[in-house]
Amino acid sequence: MARVRRIRSASMRGKEYRIRWKRPPPVMTPDGRPQLVDGMCQAPLSKNPEIWIAPDLPTIRMMWALLHESGHACMWDIDEEAVDETAESQTALLIRAGFTLV
Ligand SMILES: [Zn+2]
């Protein structure tokens, strides 16, 4: 399990988000099957928007999930694939640059 600070809020492009360390409910795949997800982000125009992150993720996966969900918060109009690829690239970059979580 990741050893990270369980921050409770974050400012995303000036919008205050509540951070909840809780696994989101499963989402339905296009063929109607429930699928577990690592995080979710509510639209920035929502009242009191939230980002949820599953608390039981390994460290690197949790970093990816935070980058991914904060990517949605900051760039709500960007599609899922672009947000996903961006989070993957940023995670690889931070690991390659030697960032570690103690
Ligand atoms: Zn996403």
C-alpha cells in the first residue's frame, strides 16, 4: 500500500476539490459489465467537486491515479484517452527523473 499523505483537498486551476481516499463505485463497460476503477473525478463546475482515489493501490499506481484524475480536473474537456496517455507519460517521467516516495 502506498505511503503518501492523505491530503483532503487540492486546488485544480483555481477550483477547490475535495480528495476522498475511497475506491469509486464500478463503472459499466460498453458491453454492460461492471469494471473496477482506481479513481474518479467530478466535473469542475459541480458543486463541491471531488476526486476519489482507491486507498489500496501500490505507490506508483496511486501516483498515476492522482495524475490521471487531476488531469481530468484541470482539463475537463480533454478526452479519456488523452488524459490516460498524459498520466502514463508523466508517471514514467517522474520515475525516470528519480522521484521517490519515502
Ligand atoms: Zn479518466
